[in-house]
Amino acid sequence: MDTEVVISGAGPTGLLLGAELALAGVRVRILERQKARHGQSRALTLHPRSIEILELRGIAERFLAQGRTVPSWHFAGLSRKLDFSALDTRHGYTLFLEQTRTERLLEERARELGVEISYGHEVVSLAQDDDGVAVAGVGPDGDFRLRAAYLVGCDGGRSKVRESAGIGFPGSDDTMSSMLGDFAVVDQEAIAAAGRIPLLIAPLSGGLTRIVVTSPERMRVPATEPVTFEEFRATLVQLTGTSFGIAEPRWLSRFGNATRVAENYRSGRVFLAGDAAHIHFPAAGQGLNTGLQDAMNLGWKLAAELNGWAPPGLLGTYHAERFPVGHLVAGNTQAQTLLLELTLVPDYRRPVAALRGLLDSLLEIPEVNARLAGLVSALSTSYPAPDGDPLVGTRMLGPQGPNLVHSGTFGYFGDGAEQVAEGWKDRITVAGAKPGDLSELLLRPDGHIAWVRRETDPPDAARREAAITAWAGAAARG
Ligand SMILES: Cc1cc2nc3c(=O)[nH]c(=O)nc-3n(C[C@H](O)[C@H](O)[C@H](O)COP(=O)(O)OP(=O)(O)OC[C@H]3O[C@@H](n4cnc5c(N)ncnc54)[C@H](O)[C@@H]3O)c2cc1C
């Protein structure tokens, strides 16, 4: 097999996954249905955990150089903001970066690492057996067939891979929709003078302005119905008394709040990641970010399997760890969307205003604010071990971790350096330094802690070997 992993879809999830696999020496090919990249950005944000994972690979600066950071973010459009700057991270902000730029930078990274990306190639069906997956599709030269050891569906909310693999996608349908418009011409003075208005307005590159609007009159229109310029303009006038001088629309779109999570992120040799595994309303901007973290979780595990050292069950941990996160995101976006929806129903306006006031006052409590900020930023994502130390599964803080795992290996800190270097030098980068007030720490390639030894526990080579083997496989002998 020339290609070990085929990825369907060159969106942000597929591109990061491709890069992660190639970093570990896996031969990977991404098939992308579109003939070329389109210029439209759905997402505009990268949240703190996404910046941290880019930093783990030493590429965060590329993204930071092209965007703009803001220290706070919102939950459900509440007046009281989430304070990202108070979180325990060196990246306590949201980075405003259009999705097209994020994708361009991720594609650049993937290509640098040798990932083959084939545009104009649509995956149509798959068939798997014990040894691999046969992928059939349509490309510029007609039908094609490919075989790979694994296939990953990063092909978005309507994933053909998910459908062909027979993986269910339970959840709820749209109950409301919003409209999005990118305009070349707007009246900036009218926007500046508008004060508090029920719209999201953001500047985009190329002099464009993004306006997102949800209105009581139009929110029951099916998300599949195209938006017309006149509808958009009339809705702005009706809601705010002005059209803000919009003209020259570059993109008009409608999106809904259907919320679904794949019943399994894996079926045999087929995996799902990103929107193929979970869809929801873009409340607080979490979809792209969650997809990047899926990719970061799956990449090293799949590579470990292909490189022959994965411990038993490692691949199964992808679903075990990421499926609950998909549900958490689906749940918090549903809660936010319900609040937005009720705000727009005239009969509920007063009680919802009271509820918003109450929630705003709760967000003034630092612990409450930090709890929601941890959720939306994904910094609180943890993969705890049933009987493990409370640190196991959390992200490693501080700059030492990222510096050690740039090349996608595990990282080890502590006084067993010699034993670790001898047994796992192909998989673990070793630092002799003690990790803060711990005696030993094993860091996973995705920046989460696999194992620690406290200063109160005596050194124990057999225990160390068992802990490392459970994650990084058996030591190489001889
Ligand atoms: C209005 C709006 C605003 C949003 N804002 C934010 C935000 O601020 N922050 C955030 O984190 N998220 C946001 N999101 C969500 C975000 O855009 C998505 O979660 C993200 O694009 C998912 O990335 P992905 O790579 O998983 O899927 P996609 O970006 O959907 O990429 C899938 C790719 O697969 C390709 N493909 C599909 N079918 C096939 C096939 N059969 N064969 C080959 N290729 C195929 C597609 O062409 C596409 O390129 C927003 C969404 C909307 C609608």
C-alpha cells in the first residue's frame, strides 16, 4: 500500500491530521472534493487550547502573526464576558483569524511535511476488510480507486465517510436559523454610531465586513433556503432602523442549530473527526477548534499503530476521549442557542432578560467565569485515568512541555532519564530536569499528561516501565 492513511476532506481538521501523521513518518494522502480552495470563512476564531496545540509543534507564531488577539470572549452573547486572560495559560486570548487563513497555514504545514493533497477528488464510497479500506471516488480524470490501511472522514457535517461506514448521527434538527453576510461596502459611521444592537459585526480582510443576524421574523426559515440581499437588507432595517449601507455582497448564507454527535468516532479501520463527528450552532465559535483537537488526539495514536509500537487499546482511546468532548460542546452550544432563541420570542422577552441578568451576575464570580471560560477555550478538557493521579489527562502547563514535543514524540521529565532514553529513544524525547514539584512526568504527544510520580512516592523502575509501556508501548530491546 503506497498510502497508509487516506483522509477525506482538506478542511482544518483534515489538514492538521495529515500534518500530524506525516510528522510521525506516515504516508498520507488527503482527498478534497473542491477543485480549489474557496475564499469564504465560516470560522473567525482560534481559542486558547488551539493556540497551545499549535505551540506544541512550534508553529503558533505563524498564526499569531496573521491575526489579532482579544483577551475576553462571550457565552450566549451575555453582557458579562468570559475572561480568557485569567486562565492558567500563556495564551489567554482568542485569536481572530479567518478560517481561510487558518486553512492556508495548515495546508502550508502539511505540504512542508510531505502530505499529498489532491483537489477535485470526491470520496464516494468505501469498503473495509481486515487489512484495509478500499476508497472509491470521482476525480478530474474520472473514477478512481485507492486502498489504505485506514480512512479518516474529515469531510464535514454531511460526511460521506460517516454515511458509507454506517455510523449513526443522532441528535436534533434545526429549530432556528441565522443569516450571515460578507459585504464589500458598509457605512462604517452608521456602525460606529449604532450602540448596542442585536447583530454580530466583524471586519474581515480585503476590506470586507461580516454581519450575522438572527431575527424573530426570519429565524424559522429553513437553513437550506438561500439568503437574498433584499431579505438581508430588510431584516437589518426592521431590527435596527438602518441597513448600515450594505452593498456588494460577497457571500450570503444561512445556518441552523441542528446538533448531532456521531454515535461512534470509529468503525473498524474508519475514523471520524471534526464536523464529520459533531455539528452544532457556532455559538462562541467552537467547531473548528474542536476539530483541531480531534486531529491532535487521533494523529499520534494512528501513527503509533502504523509504526508498530501502539500498546493494545490505544486506538480505542480516541473515541473514549473525544466522544465525551463532542457531547460537551454540543450541550453548551444548545444551551447558548436556546437563550438566543428565547430572547427573540416576544412573549419571553421579559423573563429572558431577567435570566440574562441573573447569568451576568453569576459570571461576575471568578470561579463561575473560569469554569465556562475553561469549557469554551477547551483548556479544561481532560482525559482522566480512573484510579490515576488528578494530574493525569490534564494539559501540561508552562513552556517546557511544548519545547520537548515539537517533533510529535512523547516527552519525559525526571530522574529516570537514562532508563527512558535507553528503552524508548525513538518515541520519547527526554529532559533530565524535574517537572516543577513532581519527580517524574510523562507527556503525551498531544500535550496531555500520561503519568506522574509525586515527590512523596519513591523511585521505582518497574512502575515507571509499566506506566510508560501503557502509553508508549513496550521498550525497544537490544
Ligand atoms: C457561520 C459559522 C461561523 C462559524 N464560526 C466558527 C468560529 O468562529 N470558531 C470555530 O471554531 N468554528 C466556527 N464555525 C464552525 C467551523 O466552520 C467548522 O466547525 C469547521 O469548518 C469544521 O472543520 P472540518 O475540517 O471538520 O470540516 P469542513 O471545514 O466542513 O471541511 C470539510 C472538507 O471536506 C470536503 N469534503 C466534503 N465531502 C467530501 C467528499 N465526499 N470527498 C472529499 N472531500 C469532501 C469539503 O469540501 C471540505 O473542504 C462556524 C460555522 C459557521 C457555519
